[in-house]
Amino acid sequence: MADIRADSRLVDRYTRMNSGDPSGTAGRGGFIQDADDMVTVHAIKSAGRPVSLETDCPVFSAVPAGRARARRRWVLRSVVTLVMGAACVGLVTVVHRDRTAVQAAVAGIQELGQQIRLSVERWGRLPASVELKGDPPRIFYLDDAVRLYVGQAGGSVIVAVGPKVDLVLLRDGRAILNYEQGRVRAEWVDETGFKERWSRQEAAVRAFEQELRSRPPVLP
């Protein structure tokens, strides 16, 4: 039931129906049947106050509170769905970008690994330098201490290190080349793991160099 301000047509008709009080100021109530719109209206009037009409007609009814709440919930759900969808798309895009960067880093160092592998197969040892074709060609030099150390190392040795790659969601890291018993393979490691492995290898190489220097010279 909604209260609305009566228009002049309904007020006049209400006044005529209350014939005992033509001024319409003393009436307490009345009943009006609108023939044009077939709207049943209850007219209520108090002295010195405007006429108030109550009607059950859907035309004059406000939006029910339950429907308004349902509409607000629908709008909220739509907004949340759009935000979550956009977040998922952004997450997938960023992860794909990170994985692509990792694959590109590993693929870039694999070319160097292929040339080192060919040299090992040909000469039986790690080369001192490797040249990659290009314009201009690139030359990579391997550490002499590492080349000597791999001959007595019992496990995998890092022989080449790629640049650090900064990622968004995945851990930052770099591609490396491992050498073990004549085999060369590329690998991706996160930056923390690389620093730990590189620190252990440097300590082992220094110990190996000290051992070499402490040996007596071999005379021909």
C-alpha cells in the first residue's frame, strides 16, 4: 500500500460524494471508484491537511523491498564475477609470460651447450672457448680452474651461467649449463638455489687449486 498525493480530479469527486460537507474539510473518509482507470482508491482527509490516497493499483505501487534487495544482490554478484574474471585472466597472462621467459632463457643457453658438447665429443675435454655463429659472432670463455676441476669432480659441475631473469609471479632465476661425465645439459634454477650451488662449487674449486699448488713439481 503506497500513499500518494491526490490530484484535483479525485479530490473533487471525493468532495462531491461527501454531500453533507461540500467544503470537504470535515470529512473523515470516503470511497472512490475511478471509472476511467478502474482503480479502487480509499480517500482519507483530516482537517487542515492534504487529502491522502491509498491504492492497491500496481501503477502506483513502489518496487517491493524484496525485489530491490534481489536486484542489489544481482548487481553485486555481477561486479564480483567481472572482477574475479579479470583477475583470473590477468593471473594466467602473467604466469604465461613468466614461463615464456624461462623457456627463452633455457633455449638461449642450450645453443652454447650444443657447441660445448660437440667439442667434448671431438677432443674429450671441455674447450677453453666456444664461438657461436651470428652477426657478429659471440665467443664464450670457460674458466680454466673449472675445466681442471671437472676431471676429478664426482658430480655435476656448473660450466656456464646465463643472466638473471626477473619474473613476476614465479621465482627469479637463471639458466645454467651442467657438465657431468662428458654430458652437457641446460637447466633452470631459481636465484637462491643458484647462489647456494655456486657458492659450494667455488669453495670446492678453491680447495682443488690449493691441493694442486701444494703438490711437488713433476720434473721431466
